[in-house]
Amino acid sequence: MASSSTQPFRVSLDAMGGDFGPSETVLGAVNAVAAGGIEVLLVGDRAEIQAEIDKHSAQDLPLTIVESENVIRDGESPLQALRAKPKASAIVGVALVKEGRADAFVSMGSTGAAMAASAFGLGMMPGIERPGLGGPMYGLAPKTTIIELGSSIDCNPTKLINFAALGVAFARTYLGVENPRVALLSVGSEDTKGNKQTKEAFPVFQESSLNFVGNVEGHDLAVNTADVIVCDGFVGNIILKAFEGIGETMSVYLKQRLSGLLSEADASAVSKDVYDLLNRTEHTGGGPLFGIKGNVIVGHGRARASGIAGAIATAKRLEELSLNAKMQDELAAIRASVAV
Amino acid sequence: MASSSTQPFRVSLDAMGGDFGPSETVLGAVNAVAAGGIEVLLVGDRAEIQAEIDKHSAQDLPLTIVESENVIRDGESPLQALRAKPKASAIVGVALVKEGRADAFVSMGSTGAAMAASAFGLGMMPGIERPGLGGPMYGLAPKTTIIELGSSIDCNPTKLINFAALGVAFARTYLGVENPRVALLSVGSEDTKGNKQTKEAFPVFQESSLNFVGNVEGHDLAVNTADVIVCDGFVGNIILKAFEGIGETMSVYLKQRLSGLLSEADASAVSKDVYDLLNRTEHTGGGPLFGIKGNVIVGHGRARASGIAGAIATAKRLEELSLNAKMQDELAAIRASVAV
């Protein structure tokens, strides 16, 4: 984790991951290092990566290839793949952080591989069983953090309050929200409304040191009624993908709806803005794996070079903010306040 | 249920319900009967309703006031309210259907009151423990039925497959989908992906006579990958309200985004279209209560006169299609195909 101001911030990047690795990942790295202060270790197939570096005449940039074998893809069982492919790019990439050769690991997927490799390689914060995903999801509610988004499918009050603590640290440190209001995502504001899981979690949240404002509902995901909205990964993942689906279909609709009213360029620009507002992770380049002892950023599989450069910049910013240490502090404080 | 072609279709309307009763409910009834073939029994406070009728000079229209006392509001416990307010508008309105004085009951809420009053007054179809809500939710996927949307919070395979059967009857009869493809809403297409509930339901759905196409994900809610998407009421309600929240915020955003590019009237029209696509139930006037032995339509609390007239028209259309009988047939057939 040593990243003093005199030496560059070192990122190990899974160059083979995502939907467009290594072409977009390498280009993303080229863009990221161009601004200075960053060095990228490109993990993957040496020949393929070198060809991409040559394509961009980037031989003189601070890019280093670290050889790996195989990639773990979406759909594979991450745990089985870790055993079957011990030299896969995700594993090698995480090992570079563990060995102190890199300050952060960045991956565009598979998310499962990045999670499993990080959990085994770097370990989890005390109380966390499985890393989580979270962050703002909707461009019109950019300071509303939703956690968890697809890793922890079935949750209990302990898991939910741990994610809340990590979300609070993220909202405070990264989004600058002073005293984040925490809410449970449910189907009514009263404490009696909800499913078994939220009804069990409600009193635990209330008893805790969290700034708990109670339950919020689906429409609150689109505004800023609460700063950290907590749900299990089943609900969170469905919502995340529903937002993306609305973004895709609505942008197509708007392009047609606006044709004749606006120039094609203007109609396309409006349509793209709407797409982006609802597909935030694709262009912001993703966010941290919550609960890992280390700086790991996972981005969207569909991310292009700009999103990948964004993810690398996010990793650097999180290091500067000491987000990981602050998450551990917040987690310890909130866990100490309740009997979990 | 006698609604021959010679006599008008008779609707009992909770004139006091919704956010804007009785002013918008009465106006909605006035609009609905104007086209002919429909008679509305306006249930509620006689003086208030009469004042609204007079306001529209609608004395000669087929509108009859049926006196009730009290209204059951959102936030009240429906079961307690049924006892405490035995002459409430929802109870009197349902009783008119039970007594054969009306062919359908229409309410803009509270939904809980309409459900409880209908369940007690008209009874549930065999196998149904609690009425459900469902239907298309998004204007860009107008033939994708989502069920359940907020009544049955914690579900099991039996409840889910019963809702699937009702959804299939609805999609086939009302939306004209010949052989509706049924899917479970989950976090991955593989049968191993999902929470405890969907994993338990998957083999039951697979074994059944449903045209089951497996799991779908959040983005499929925005398209037509499946015709009937089944989830529990917790997930469904959060999604429904999230869509509404996106509609509200996106329409405000678009009005600003388009100002300067379009005339104010054009910008407002585009903005309103986007709002409507994501707040479908508000202007279509709602849908049937699934699983009730009888024709009961529940609309959105925010519905205005046009939405209320729409709900009355929907009730008439469902009667003409014999939806209720077809739902009972479908339910029996699918329940016979599995061990539930």
C-alpha cells in the first residue's frame, strides 16, 4: 500500500478481463498513465498486450506487462476457476498487490473472479464474509449510495449492517456526505412494512450508532431521501440491471421521439445523456470492492477505454482518501454499537 | 356478474378513495358513462358526491349514489379498519358486487382496503391466500406482465406459481399473447443463480405445464424477453416504485435538458411522454386484483379523472373477455400439473 507522493501510484490491471480486453483495457491504461503519477502493470498474455501497446506507440509510457495464463470468464464458478486456473489474470493481478508490487488491483470482470481472487489473496475486513458491491447507481441521484448490488444474495441483519457501515464510510469519504443518512430499502416507511429480512434488520439498525432514518421505498432510489440505501444483493442486482435496461430502451425511444424535432446530432446527444444517467457504472469505470483488505476496483464488463481509465483514476483517488482504513474504522465502530 | 348485452355494465366505484376522491373519482365516472353502456354506483358521502355531480351538471347521467360512512386510508391496517369501519366505502362497494347490484368494483385505493374488502366479500380463487397485483409496468414493454407488485411480500414456490398462472391468463386474454413465456426474476439466467426463494421455485416451474423459459434479470423488465415475469411482492413493489421514481426525475431532467433546443410546449410533451412510460398505472387506471373471485380493479392513488375512467373501462373489458373465469381455469390447470 506504500504510495508516497514521490513515487507513482501503481495499479495492476487485469488486461484480459471485461468484454473488450485486451484492446480497450490497454488503451484505458495508456490514457490513465498519460496524465502522470500512475504506473500500470498490465496482467495477461504478453504478446497480445504488447501488440496493443505497439498499436498506440506507447512503448515509452510507464506500462509493464506481467505474464499470466488464462482468464476467468463470467459464468464460470469463481471458486472452481481459482483452482483450475492458478495463473489466471485475476489471481496474478491480486498477487501483485499482496506482494507490494502494486497499490491497487483494477478489473472489468469477471466480477466473481475479482472477488474470489481478492478475498483469498488479500483477505476480508473483520466481520465481512464476502466482499460487496455498492455505490451511486443513477446519475440524477449521484450521492445516493446503494449497497449491496449482487454479491451477497441472501442477507441477514449482520450482513446488512456491515454493508451499511462500509457504505457510510464510502459516502463520507468519497462522496463528501458529512453524516450519511442510512435507510433500509423496503415497501413502506413504517417499521412494520417489509419482508422477513428487513423487519429483522430494522431494530438492529435502530439500535446501532448509524444515522438510521428508517425504511425508504423504490422511488427513493431515484432521489436523495437517504445517502446510503441498504438492500440484499438479490434486490440490488435486479434494480441495477433494471436501471440499465430502462437506460437502453429509453435512449432508443428518445432518439426516435426527438427525430424531426431536433438535429440528429442533438437527438443523439440527449439520448446518450439519458443512457449514461441510467448506466452510470459503465462510464465512471466502477467502484471499490467493499470489505476487502486492500484497494480493488471492479468496473463494468462493457466499459471502454474511458471507463477503464476512470477506474484506474478511482483507485488512485481512493488511496489518497485512505478509504480502506476508514471503512475498517467505520465497520468496527458500528459493529461495536450493536450485538452482532 | 350478469352483464348481458342489453343492460349496461354496472360498476360500483369507491368515490371517496384515491388521493383525489371524490372530485376526480366523480369526474372520472361522468366521463366513463358518457360513452354509454356503463352505469356507475358512486359509493361514499352523499352530499359530497352530489355536489360533484351538480358541478358537472351530470344529474341525468346513469350515476347513482350509494351512501357509505368513512374511508379506509393508506397506512391503516386494512383488517383492523374493516372491523372498525364496517360501512366504509370499500366494504359497501364490494357488497354491491356480492349482492349482484354491480358487475365490478373499482377503487383508486387504499389498495389494502380494496384487497381486504374483496377477499372477505367475494372470496379467493382456490389456492390463493391473498390477492395479488400485476400487469405491464413500463410503456416500452407493454406486453410484459410483472406479477406480484406488492401484496404478497414473502413468497414460496406455491404462491409464485399461482401468480404465474394468473399472469398467464391475463397475458393471453387481455394482452393477446398466444402462449405466454413465463420467467422467474433473478440475478442470472442459470438455474443455480438466485436467492433461496427463486432456487426453490425454479424446479417447480420447470416441472409445471407453464411455458417456462427460466430466469430473467433486471434488464429484462424493460423489454419482452418473457411475457410473464414472476417475483415476490417485495421485489415487485420496489421495482414498480423505482420505475415511477425514474419517470418523475427523468421527466424533470429532460424538460431542462431540452430547454433551448425545443419550444417549451415540445419539451413538455417529450417530458410528459417519458413520465407516462414509467408511470403507466397512473394513466391506464390500474388493473385487476389477481385471485379474487370477482371483477375488482385497483388503480393508482394519484390517478386523475382520465385514469379513473380508464379503470372503469378496463373493468368492462375484462368482463367481456371473461378474464375471471379464464384465470380460474388456468390456475386449476397449472396447479394440477405440479405437486403444490
